[in-house]
Amino acid sequence: MTFNIIVGAQWGDEGKGRVVDLLASEADYVARYSGGDNAGHTVTVGEQTFKLHLIPSGVIHPHTIGVLGNGMVINPAVLLAEMEQIRGAGVNINPQRMRISYAAHVITPGHIALDKAREMARGAGKIGTTQRGIGPAYNDKAARSGIRMESVLSPETFADEIMAHIEKINQQLTSLYGAPPLDAQSVAQEYVGYARILAPYVGDITTLLSTALKNGKYVLAEGAQGTLLDLDHGTYPFVTSSTPTAPGALVGLGLGVGRTNRVVGVTKAFQTRVGEGPFPTEVFGEAATRLRGTGTNPWDEFGTTTGRPRRVGWLDAVLLRYAVQINGLTELTLTKLDILTGLNTLRICTGYKTDGKTLENLPLGPKDLTPFEPVYEELPGWEKDVWEVRKWADLPAQAQAYIQRIETLVDVPVSLVSVGPERDQIIRR
């Protein structure tokens, strides 16, 4: 029995998709356990780049079975479009290769319209959501008024549920936000069409995965987004609506405590985030352009889902230590080391200064980071191009020292180092 979890250790966009792709080469099942199409994983294989938002990125391997867990919220239109996209690239997707939890919740055009209306109404206090309907769908789930994927098994009943749901949301759109109502009949007809296609994929994924583990299979849990966006443990209220941390894998797949073997945290060699919220080590101007890129390369720092330029800054070891603690990380994967090549001096935030005191850890979690000024440690950079490096010994001494300093600061080993976007641009330690 092998059950490993991959989780983002920052604000998402850490490069988890390609790490999942690497580890999935040995897995029997790859399972998404939280979030919706607000998350995006990019996997590059040769000249093909796959941008996946719902389907687990591990299904690029022909032997794996992809699982969409009960902790997810699913937009059927996006899922079907994604299925067609990867089929067009030669990836086989059918009910034997992909399973969807009957308990996952459905995102509708009503959720999306409500998400956009709410974000617009916040004005200057906006959270920076992707406006994909994620928050409203989770709101309905918590309010026990959501629509679950099991409803697609009965298209006629599903149509009635969608109609009632849209009519209820229309009341909010028109009376609270002055937004135009949606055509409930049209949405219901559209979603019945989706139901007929997706019904064969829906089932009990908890029993599926539990049986697989009992029979000695390897299950890889694929996290979306990152630790600092967790609803409870992130930079609240600038967070997502679900639990992208490692414990969320157990709840989001219906698996019991004690199953886990490894918890792999993925972190960039620097810090990024998309959307609003605090960012102590953020940089601007020329330094930001240097870390972010211009947007002409898929490897540049622009959101997979939103296309928005990511905010960038120096690596924050205070927040990384926090991520280690929250997730129980057993190891780290460091991505985008290549981006730091050519910088004379590198900086790592080792603590926060506030009220004349220096803190190594967060006193009350990461909710309010505005009172803190980062305390930096400087390390020498390197000039050697690392794109072709595949062995630890071949990395520049300064790059090795940078990675070793991160290990010391967070007390977790770095087991994998990424030096480029391709599948084989990985250094195993």
C-alpha cells in the first residue's frame, strides 16, 4: 500500500503538475481532492503542453486512472472541454480511466454569475477570485443546498434541480446586485446534455481507492492551489473556499487517517502569488520583471487559469516553515531554480521584524502579515546555465548552497530540484 500526497507549499502555482506527472509514472491512481477549475496545472511533454484545470495531471501517463474526489466542485462544461482537449492530444479518456465522486458538487452558470456580481460589489475590497463560481458552489455545499454529481445519474431529476437552483440564484442576482437573471430553462437543458455524457464516469471513489490501497496499489493524491490559500490556515480572507492542504486529501477522497506514506511539498525557488492579499517579500520594477518574465514563454509567471501576471518576490522561509508544519511535509520539491541563474545576489526571508522584535515563526498564523517587515539573508548567485544539469554534483556550488540553506531553515530535505519546464529537467537527490 502506497498513499502519497503532493501539496503546494506557497500560494499555488508552484509547479505541482509536473511533479505529479513525474511521480505518477509509478502510480496506479492519481486523485484530485479539492478545488475546481480555479486551479491550473501545466505539464510539458516534448513539444506538447497540457494545461489541466480539473482532470488530474497524472492521466497523461497511459497506465494511470484519474480520480476526481468528493472535495472538488466541478463545472461540467469545463470538464468535458478538457476531456476533448487531451483526447485530441492522443490521451485516452473513458469511464475505465477516469472516475468522478458521486459526492463532488456541481458548478453552474448561476454560481459563476453570483461570483462575478459579488466580486464587483466588493469594489476596492475585492478578494481577487478567479470568478469561476468556486466560492458560491462551496457556499451551497456548506448550506446543504448544493447539487452533487450523483444527480447526473437521473437526468430528469437533475433538470428540475438545476431549474430550481437557477431561479433561486436569479432572486439574489436581481435583488441584491442588480444583475440580469439567467434563463433557467436553457441552463437546465444544457446541463441535462452534460449529465448524459458524464453519468458513466460517476461512482463511489472512496471504495475504489480504499480497495486499491488494500490490494497494494499506489495512490497519488494531487493537491490544487497551495497551503497559504487554505480556507482555515491561509492568508484569510484572501484564500480559496476549500482545503488544499495535505489533511484535505483524506477528507476530499474519503480515506482514513494513517494511510499516508509521503507528503511532498512543492515550492518555487522564489515566491509568487496571484490576486489580492499580503505578500511581505514582494518585489517590483526591474527585479519583478526579472523573476516574472515577459509572458512570451509558457514558463513565465502568468496564471494558468486567469492569465494574470503573478506577483513575485524573494523566497519566504517563515511561510515555508509554516507550510511544513501545517502539512506535515516529509520532503520538498524545489522548482524554477533556473530562473535565479544570472542574479549576483539572492535573498531569503529568514524572519519577520515587528515592534522592535524579530520573529522566526508566525505568532497568529498568516492572516495579517502587514505589520511584518522581512528580515533577509543574502547568498551569492551563480552564472552557469543549469538547464542541462541532471545530477546534484553538476550544479554550481552556489546553487547547492542556496538549496542547502533552505533545507536548514525549514528542517526538511529537498528531494527533487527542477531546472526547467520539461519532464526530464529534474534532479533527484
